[in-house]
Amino acid sequence: MGSGVPVYRQIIDQILGGIASGALEPGQQLPTVRQLAVDLAINPNTVVRAYRELEIRGVLATQQGIGTFITRETVQPDEVERQRQLSQLV
């Protein structure tokens, strides 16, 4: 993840892209914050920031003590492209 895009944005893009492509399905559980941070060798707060932003957008839902899941709502490919363009403007 060594581009000029912040790591949390890259995580968001990967999750949105995975949903749009069907690789991530509604109801699927994502790795825990700690596990993803270890896997990517990044600060857990970076993962928290990405997950929190996706929760605000309605893409993820966290159930305390159970995990973080893709919501039942689907993200259209156009939405992924729009989000990517917005993130480049920021």
C-alpha cells in the first residue's frame, strides 16, 4: 500500500471494490481491527478510521463483541468509482 493515497482510504477502496465485484458479500464478516492491522502491519487506528467511515456510509455494521459485517445493502460499481474520485479530490 505504498501510493500517495492514505492507507485508510486504500482500505475503504478495497472493501468497496470487493463488494462491487462480488468478492465480498452482504452479511460477510470482515477481519477484526486488530487482525487486519497485524496483517497489513499498520496502526489499528488506521483500520478503525476506515471501518468507521464505511459504517457512517452504511456499508458496514459492527455488532459489539461479535464483529464487523458487510451490510445487506449493496454498493453499485458507479458508487465505487464516485468514491474513488472523491477520495482523489481530498
